[in-house]
Amino acid sequence: MKLFIPGPTQVHPEVLAEMSRPAIGHRTEECADLWREARQGLAWLMQTQSEIIMLTAPASAMMEAALRNFVKERSLHLVNGAFSKRWYEIGAANGTQAEKLEVPMGEAVTAPMLEQLLKSEADAGRCFDIVTVVHNETSTGTVTPIADLATVLKAYPQTLLCVDTVSSMAGAPIPVDEWGIDFCLFGLQKCLALPAGMAIASVSARALERAAEVPHRGWFLDLLKLSAKNVKEQSPTTPSTAHLFALVKQLQRIREEGLENRWQRHVDMARQVQIWATEKGWHMFPAEGFRSTTVSCIARGSGPDFVPALDALKASGILVSNGYGDLKGKTFRIGHMGDHQMSDIDDLLQRFDQALLTAAE
Ligand SMILES: Cc1ncc(COP(=O)(O)O)c(C=O)c1O
């Protein structure tokens, strides 16, 4: 099956081969070297001096870690789709006061909206410990402009900026330090193009200081414990060494391609898909200016029904995603991420055209 879903995505054979290396002891020198190399490579990728945390877990674990480590009383969650909503639900499930600022799917919370809410809270003598935001909402292919929100937050230093970059890190520029992100998380199964299984996050110095003030951070997701083990280039628990081998290899491959080239390749693939979709009478679901370069979410509009074509593609070994939740049948999503090349997209779109013709007969 060839994957054009919004993650997990295709894994390059060279990277896959690294995963079948013999297991190594997780307290050995060899593993410490891998751990160090992976952390250094990730800091380069994320353009940050912050502490890099790696955990054998899905990315959602890091979403929960933000709540467990940084929230004493209140969290604010910017919601515009399924994954940003999940972060709000994680907040509510952890027993602290979780609030949301919600806009319709396909739109993004803007800086003036955030400013207005934070100001009215401050006027009432209240503040939030964190603001959570999903950079690239995978359920709708919608990008939220993080730098604008970070500028607003400068006036509220007690509020940490926590950003989910699960489906954009390594596919789009996300300069963590320049934007002032305190906690930036992602998994490996999207634009990094590895199998799922490891969660990554950067944690700023002031976020670590905040964690030290939170008494019950739990054990597994305790960022101070994880950061203390980093000093020995180790994890408190047994990490997936298969993922470490593959991650180090993939970071080398990304260096060889060059970050700018990689981001541009994603821009080009997205543009190709957008042109193709509009020619069909479909339209992009997110508003202009908020469209992802890694996940295209296409709405039916006046175009043909795409559902039979999705089924036909699946039967021929190509997986493209239907819409998420309530958007099923109304939208579909193409993941053009990781190691997909323009030739893969050209091939996919030709096959899609063919599947539409066959479905119409
Ligand atoms: C934006 C976003 N956040 C979080 C997640 C959750 O990732 P995981 O399934 O690795 O926990 C996903 C998964 O698709 C996602 O797209």
C-alpha cells in the first residue's frame, strides 16, 4: 500500500533498513552516542537551543506532558479542528481548569482574537499558565500563524506557548527560538517519514523552571526527570533503539537534502495538488492564506463525488484519506509529506484522474 494519507507516510528503504539492525543495550556507549546525535540533529532541525526530549510514545503523550508539567491552575486551548480539540480534552481530563477559544474548522485563531481574550482576563485579574495551539491542523489542512500569536504572548510572560507541530515539523519552517515557542512537540510518522513510535519535544529554560514549581508531574511524562537523564544521554525507560537508528539516518538524509530544499519541495507538491483540485471544480477547505503545504484538505464544491475514486485507489494499493469526522464525504485529504517527491504526486494525480473516470462509467 502506498501512503498519501496525512501520516503515517512512506518510509524510505534506507531508513527502513536501519530499523532492522540488531538490538543494542540502552545503557551502552553505543546507545548514548545515538541519543546524543539524535538530540543534536533535532535541535538543528527545530532551530532551537532548548532542551530536546525524546520519548518512546505517540505524540499525544507530549500533548499530555504540557498539561502535567506546566499547568498549576488554568490552560487555554486554541481549537480549530480535531487535534486542537484533543489538546483541550486532555486539559479537561487532567483536572485543571481547561478553557478553549474556538473558531470553525478551516479557520485559525488570529492574534487580535487571542489578544482580546488575554486582555479581558488580565483586566479581571486572571491569567493562563499555558496556551496550546496546533500549527498544522491535520484534520483540515489548516495552518495557524504561530509567530503572530507569539508576539501577543510577549506581553503575558506568565503564559507559556505550547505548539503541536506533529504534521509540519521537517515539512515547513518552524524556527522554535525565533518564534518564542516554549514547548514544541511532534511525532516521527509525518514529515520526518519514520514509522510512528517516538514523541519529540523542545522545552525552553523558563518552561523547565515552571515544571519545577508544579508538584505532581507524574512519573512517565515528568520533563525534569527526562531532562536529567539527557545529561547521561539516556532515557529513564527503555527507548526503541530501532527508531533511534532510523532517526539518526533520516536526520542525515535531511541535512543532505537541505532544509530549505525540503520545505520548498513541500510547497511545490501542495501547489500541484491545489491546481489539480481547482481544475476539477473542487476547492481547498481552509481559507486562503491558511493552507497547509503538507496536508491538502479538498472540499467537494461543484466537483464530482470523490468517494468512489478513493475506494478505487485503495483497491489499487494507494491510500488517500476521506474527510475527518463530520467532514467525511464532504472533504478528502492528501498527505504530501516526508520523502514524497513531485513525481510521486504526478503519479498519484494521474491515477486519481483515472479512478474518477472509471467511477463515472
Ligand atoms: C496535529 C496532530 N496532533 C497530534 C496527533 C496525535 O499523534 P499520535 O497519534 O502520534 O499521538 C496527530 C496525529 O495524527 C496530529 O495530526
